[in-house]
Amino acid sequence: MTRLFKTRELWLALGILAVIALVTLRFPRFSQPGNLLTIFNDTSILMMLAMGQMAVILTRSIDLSMASNLALTGMIVAMINAAAPGVPIPLLIAGSVVIGSALGAFNGILVWKLDIPPIVVTLGTLTIFRGLVFVISGGAWVNAAQMSQDFIQLQRGSFLGLPILSWFAIVVAALVYLLMTRTAAGRAFYAIGVNPTAAVYTGINVGRTKFLAFVLAGAISGLCGYLWISRYVIASVEVAGGYELTIVAACVIGGVSIAGGIGTVAGALLGALFLGVVNNALPVIGVSPFWQMAISGAAILIAVVLNGRSERTKGRIILKKAEAGA
Amino acid sequence: MTDQTATGRQLPDRLDNPVKSAVLSWESLLILVALAIFIANSFASPYFLNEWSLSDMTFNFTEKALIALAMALVIITGEIDLSVASIIALASTLMGLALQAGADTPVLVGVGIGVGILCGAFNGFLVTGLKLPSIVVTIGTMSLFRGVAYIVLGDQSFKGYPASFSWFGQGYVFWVISFELVLFLVCAVIFYVLLHHTNFGRRVFAIGNNATAARFSGVRVDRIKFVLFCLTGLMSGMAAVLLTARLGSTRPSIAQGFELEAVTMVVLGGVSILGGSGTIVGVVLAALIMGLVTFGLGLLNVPGIVMSIFIGALLIVVIALPILFRMWRQRKA
């Protein structure tokens, strides 16, 4: 438990509770279990995406193409469903993971084999993937009437009192947690983030590890592509436009260091939840939704100022410590 | 940007042949690409080779390119500023507020540029004063600045800018040469001199190559970075004046996506995203290329979103090709 809830995660959890408590003071119904579960369900997609982005950021990279990947995969799956309603939904979900992984692998291969900086690669694929959504759809929408009932209803079903969408988030988070803490690949993400040179000397293939992180981010983006489309029941070019930065924001608020090597599954989940709680609280306390963007901007800045204090001893000073200790 | 492996530097026993290195430089490649696109455009559309068409073409890139000039310097020092488009939104919104309060053209321009500098100074303070990574800071201020514009405007817009103000975005200095183009060319010359022919410029490169070494050599790293963020704010403020004047209205979604296009111009222009190298000539050529591509495709009735595929592919291909070429040569050797 102490590993799961380090101080940073604890403070963030307290911050979320404080927001909930403040809103509850004036609107008691806000903190009823049903409403909290709704907020969790609303935030599920962001939580999953934050998991993928965290893996990439841990390796000192960044994936700005996740939202475009989501839109492209979502559009492909929706068009398949519209054209062939008979295709079973589990197959479509598996397909969305495969397509998303392939798009992520495209990013990864450019980073791995050509050594192009990740921000440049994903800046390019950000526009390419979204452009492709337009190309394959011809700019048209796939709307609720064209989707099959199974396609729309699957995530709305309930299991043990929780919507299936929430279960997706829980399972993905659990898998990523196991990957990060119990497998060599997961530890490699941290190792190359903290010190790529040292990682090479311990036998880690830095390029391939980054590639795997991009494939993971792509797989999650693809899965979320299906979930997003079936949740909002519309597939269009604009789906999740600009969402890539919200995903990064969730990670940053959750204490994932943009310099790599620092970050936990719990932190990224809480970062996403914080944004979800704030976004859900605004309409309740009667603040115009137009405040959302400024508030999440301020939250990122506050989070990074607080994180910056605890990361101050990074970089060259750590080297000195290591040398002094040796 | 690819020489990241920590192999010791080899000192050459003679300087490179200046003619050979000029021919093989990134800039010559960009000129070739620009020429190829120019020729392809003139074959593809009969409307392309016309002085007014070409003049219209420049409006496609001038505002973004103004920002890219300053962004190039920021990226050369190893930082980045993703908040530029949001600075445009905030500056434009406050210009709109000033207009409502009865301000006339000189005050509007002053407000736009002033807000830009203040936003840049805020970024600069967070990055240099609090020692925070610029990519996170500017992702935060990107939401914050545009968020304030949304709070002020919501789903409304400001309209009714005076004609004397519109001239900045729509006026021509003489014949087909627009004010925007003249301003961009003047700024390009200023930035060229600043980066390549002043102490300040050398310090910018020094910081990008090794900030610690630069600090020990007496370069005021933080002060220079702070100035560069203010400069980027200033250029964004200027772009806000031009864009607002050209569109004649302010919406909170103004200039959406400009930050990525400005970064694309800078990287396409041969500036290393990791800092330490790059030229203003390259950035100007990259801006021209992006203007040519979008305008040429526009003449062919290609939708804007499909153009973005070309821009994205151009970015990756132009960076990947020299790397592939070098790998191929190494394999042969």
C-alpha cells in the first residue's frame, strides 16, 4: 500500500476529496455514490488514455497522436459496424486494439529505427491520422442510426453494479499496473527514463523499449476509439479534437515527470480523476462550462509547480550523489 | 539531432570546403523542395502563376511564420513554447474588450502587442524563475490563456474593428505586396542578424549545445531564455494584431492549431528539436514551402484537413530522408 500511495498520490487524492467536499457543502447530492460512480464512468476513457501516455512519457518520449489515433480507429470500427452489422462486437474491439497498435507501432518504428525525436514524429502523425479520418469517411458522419444496437449498448451494460465502461478502465489500469511493477518490460520503461545510458549497460534495448511504449499507447488509443464512438454515438473527423493535451495534462497533474522515469499508475489515474471531478463539478456549482479550459490550465501549472519542487534534486545533482556514494 | 551518442568529438584537420557544404546544406534541399512544389503547382493549376494568386499565397503563412521566427530561437536553446496560439486568442480577446471600451487603432495595436509580451513574460518566469520544464508550462498556459478567452467570450464574438485597424491584415504597401509580407520580411532580416551576427545569437546557440558550459562561460542562461519567451510573446502579439485585422472578428477559437504549424515550420527549417542548431534562412524557406503546399492544394480544391496530411508527411519525410541516406551510406562504407 505504501508503494501504491506515495505522498504525491496521497496529496492528489486529498485534493480530489477536497473538491468533492467543497461542492458537497452546497450540493449534498454531489457526493452520493451514484453520482460518484457516474463521474468515474465519465472519466474512464481519460484514465485509460493516461495509462498509455504515462508509459510513453516514462521513456522520455511523448505521444501527441493519441487523440488522432483514437479518432481514426474509432471511425474505422464505426464504418465496419455500419457496413456489416453482423460482425460480432468482441471481434470489433479486438480489431480496434490491433489497428491502434499498428498506428502506435508506426510512431514507435520511426522513433526506434530512425531516431527521430518523438515530439516531431507524433506532431506529424497527429495531423496525418486525423487527415486520414477525413479521407476514409469522406467527411461524412457515422451516426447512431447506422450503428448496431450491440455496438452502442455493450459498454452501457452493468456488471457487479458498475457499467462495463468502468470495468474496461479498471482492467486496463490493473494490467498496466502489473506490467509496470511485475515485468521486466515495465521496469525497463522506468530504467531508460531515469538514465538511458545506464539502461544500455544493463542490457536494455532503449529503442525497442520506446517502441513498446508507443505500441501500448496506440493499443489503448485504439480501444478507446471504439469506446469513445460507442459512448458518444457519433463518429466524425472532429472526435476528440485537441484531446491529446488533456491526456498529457492528466499525466502531469498525476505527477508523471515529463523528464521521464517518474510516475505511477495510481498517480496518472488520480490525475485523470481530478480533471473528471472538476469538469463534473463545474455545471453543478453553476459555473459556465467555458471556465473548464482555464481551470485545467491552472491545475496543470499548480501541479507542475508542486511536482517541480520534489523533482528539484534530479539531473546533475543526482549524479554527484551517486559519485559521492561510490 | 541524431548525433546523440556520447562518442568523443573528433577535431577535423581542415575546414569543410565552403562551396561543398553550402551545396549539401539543409537550406539547399529546402530550396529544391520549394522549387519542385512551385513548378508542380504551376502545372497543376492555371490560376497559380498570377501575381495576385501568389500574393494571396503569402497570407497562408505570414502570421505563423512571424511566430516561427521567435520559436526557432526558443527551440535552439532547447526549450519550446506551445502556448503561442493561445496567446493570440487572449491578445485578440483583450483587443476586442479594448474596442468595446472605445479604443482606436493605435491603442488596439498596443494592447495586442502588450498582452503578447506579458503572456511571454509569464511563461518565461515559470520556466526560468521556477525552473520548470517549458513543454509542461506552455501546455498549461496554452489551456490557461485560451481558457481566459473562453471565459470572456463564451460563444460570442467581437466584431466591428475600424478600417484603419483592418489595414494591418488586409492592406497592401504597394502593388501586390501586402503589409503582412513586408512586416514578415523585415522581421526575418532582424532575426537573421540577431541570431547569426550578434553576441546574443552566439549565446543562444551556446545554451542549446550545453547550458551548463554556457553558464560557466558567463552566459546569463536564464535571462536569455526569459528574453526569448518574451520575444515569442511579442511576435504572437503581433500575429494576433495581423490575424484579428485580417479576419475582422475575434472568437475564442481563433488561431487554433497555430502552435503545431509554427513548430512544424521550425523543425522543417532544419532547427534541431533538441536544441543547439538551426538557421533563420531555413525557417523562412520552410514557411514558404508550407505556404506553397497549402495554397497549391487549395487551388486544386483539396480540403484543408487533407492538406494537413501532406504537412504532417512532409515533416516526417523531410527529417527521415537525410537520416535514411546517412544510414545507407554508412552501411555501404
